[in-house]
Amino acid sequence: MFRRSAAVLAALLLSVPASAQTPESLPAAPPDLSLRLPAGRAARFELRVLVGRSRRTGFGESLNNVDWRQDVEVTAEAPPTGVTSRLAFAFGRGRLAMLHPILGFAEFDSASPPAPADLNPILLLAAGYYAGYTGRTLRMDLDRTGRIVDVDGEEAIQEGFAQLASLGEPFARFKPQFEINGKLFFSAKHIRRFLQPLVPQTPEAPVGIGVEWRARNDAYLPTGSNDAREWPWLVALESADRETARLRFSGERIQRSPYVFGDKDAARRAPDPSAKGQTVKLTASGEGVIDLADGLWRTAKLELLHEDDKPAPTPDPGPSKDDQLATDRITYEIRRVDVFEPPPAPKEAPDSASRPASREAGG
């Protein structure tokens, strides 16, 4: 009996991958997930944000889809007193594909921007939520858990967005909308929530495998409204070796109500709460891999989903053409390209003869 058990045990050990048997590949202690990018060091990322919005009724379905790809260069700067970390986010080339429910399909690439005459002002208002970052630099202060606590540089984006009205007609007639949307889309609070997934949110202290912690659980959907969703967004350490740590995102919240909203936003009790009450479901899912050398992502994918099933407030418990199902989905995909030392900033030439040329070259 003992010999048979020993043989079975030996077979099981041989079936374990060699990488799992080498202690050199395992961390000696719980990994430190905190941000440690040295000042002056930089990393390049490719950010992709997919947004899908669906509104379905008995009359049909309305779709609004966005595919935004943005090159982002993240540089660590010396933080001021009282700030844990400061990162500068430089937004390079941006590409945008949009399917608008009224205006149809449109594409934008900052490497070959369209002429103003080819732009629709209403579409530009919608696209500006993403395209407004291109060519801009934002500095963000973070606490020790990776949460963005302050943003600097948003005023330049707001002013640039408002200047779109100076393109002439028909853009000039939308000047108030450009000004309002610029301040709405690019407020410090909005930027903080929208771009938080670029930076890992980590626990207060190193944790073991399987431990969960709560991340910033609110985020803005780029819907053109000042609308924040409260997601049950949790993070767990799934695995780690000496170079990387894999995190898992999860969470679900379901809110049911026997009430639905009818005309003039008056709440009405549904005749059958189980069949006709309103149900709101929020979920978070995905995973990311942190590079333990600097605490930034190697790769990450986070999906946030908001579903609002709102039946019509009618006496009939069956389906109605006025029933509504609203679905909002936002997916972040982040991929690190490389890490490098940025070249030093060019110094101004001491002789006055070179200064006019410098001003001409720099605009």
C-alpha cells in the first residue's frame, strides 16, 4: 500500500510543470505592487477605449459605438512636498472611429487630420471627448495606492476645445456648446475618473495571493453628460513571480425596484415587481499584469458594464413597445510598448542671432 501511494505521489510531482517547482521564479515575500517609476524615467503605452451604447425599445435599437486608440507617454516627475507620486501623461497620435446613431460612421486620425470643411460640428462635439487629448500633456498627482488625486493642465484642453468655434461657420454657431462641453469633458474630476484605469490601483500594503481590495468604484461613461456610475469594482492579486503580478478585476451589483418612471418623471409602482419592476445591473471584469520593476501595467483589460432594464409603467404585465433596455459598456485595453530615458530638454541658444529661428520653428 505504501509503495503504491509513493508511486502515485511521484507521478503527481512529475506532472507539475518545471517552472512551478523552481523557487527562483517565485517571490520571496508578498510582492510590492506600488508605483516605483524613478523620476525622469518614461514608459510608452497604447491605450484603446471601446465604448458601446445601445438603446432598445419596441420600435427598434439605437447604437452609438466608439473605438479610440491613443498613444500615451508616461513620465515620472519629482513630486512636490506632500505628494506621493507625480506622472506626466503626454498624449501623442490619436485615432478614432465612431458610429453615431444619427450622423453615421466617421473616422479621425491626428496624423492626417481632415480639413475643417469636412467636419460636422455636431460630430466634432461628440468626437472631442477623445480627440481633445491629442497633443496635450496632463500632470497627475497620485496617492500611495495609485489613485489619481489631482490633475494639472486641463485648462489648456478646455481652452483649445472652445477655440474650435473659431473655425468659422457652421462651427461659430455652436460656440456655447464647445465651451460647455470643454469644461464638462475635461474637468479635473472627469479626467481623474476617465483615465484612472491607466494606473494600477494597489493595496495599502503588500498582500498575499487571493487577497481582494476595493478600487475607485466610480467612473464616467463618455456619454456627453455629467454622469458617474458607481461600479462594484474590486481587485485581487491572482498570481505573482519575481518580475510581474497578475491582478483580477471583478464585481457585480444588481438593483431591483418595484417602481418605474413614467411621464414627468413621476414614479409609479409596477403591477408585478418580479416581471415589470426596473432592474439595474453593474458589473466589472478583466485582468492586468503589473511590472514589479516600476509598478505600471504591462498589459491590462478592464470592462465596465451598465444595464438598465426599464419596462413601461403600464397595467399590462406583458411586453410593451415602450419597454426600454439601455446598455452602456466601456472597455479599457492597455499595452506597454517600451520604457526609456527621455532626452533632456533642448537648451536655448545663448546668442541672440539664433532666437528668431527658434521662435519660428516653435510657433
